[in-house]
Amino acid sequence: MAQETRRDAKQPLTPLAGPYGHPFHPAAVVLPIGAWICGFVFDIVSRSAETPLIYTRGAYWLIGIGIVGALGAALLGVMDLWTIPRGTPAWRTGLIHAGINDVVLILFVVSFLVRRSDADWSTETSAGLIVLSAVALALLTVSGWLGGKLAYRYGVRVAREADQADGLTPDATR
């Protein structure tokens, strides 16, 4: 029974989650992470730029792009989460990972809405919004570490060990 349970966590819930051994969730998280980091950099640059409008507006759009990307990544992540057997360390880690990501998403939605309501795009990004992004990115770092733990320690949605060993076995022709 335990072997079957571990095997289930490696199979996709649906083809939309990615084929066996190639989950889409890890690839999808690159968009929001990259957009949010770039938005943070734009916010910092806006504080010393001669024309902060370029950077404050750019950060606004990057945060929006990150939000849309995060929603897609979250959907794929939920599909992977549902393959993990309940009551296991991997399940608890997955729930914590998802919960932290929910908080990060909420923080960036708040940041996006505050920026949207700000009518003066010509001023630099406020210190409060920069701190909000920094906190969200710090939480995202913790969540990413937990996501790595799910894949690399618990092997969620990665190929079975026997399949991995095939790639590390020397060719007979050498």
C-alpha cells in the first residue's frame, strides 16, 4: 500500500498538470517570480531616477503580470498537491507551501490595488510599497524552499527512482 501511495504522488492528476516526470507547475512559477523581482527592482530604481514615471508604471504592470502568472501557477500547483497522500509530511509541506503562496499573492494584490488608486504616477515608489514587496519576496523565498523540498526530498511529481537510475547508468557501448 505504501508503495502505491508513493507512486500516486508521481503521476499527474490530469494531463493539464504535465506528463509523468515533467510537471508544469515548476516551470509556471518562473513568470510571477521574475515579474515580481523585476517590479521590486523598478521600485528601488524609481527612488533615484530623474523620471520615476517609467519605473513606477513599469513596476505596476510587472506586479499585475505576476498576479496573473501566479494564478495560473497556483492552479497547476493545486493539481500536483492533490496527488500527494493525505496525512504525510509531503502533504503538510504542500499545504504550508500553498498557504504561504496565498499570502504572497494577497500582498501583491494589495500592492497592485494601492498603486492603481495612486493618481500621481510621476512620483517615486513609496517606502511602504517597497517594504511590502520585500516582505512578499522574503515569504516567496521560504515558499520556494518548501517547493524544492517537495520535489527534491519527497519526489512529488518527479520520476520514480528506478526511472531516474536509468539516466545515471553508464551506456553499455562505452
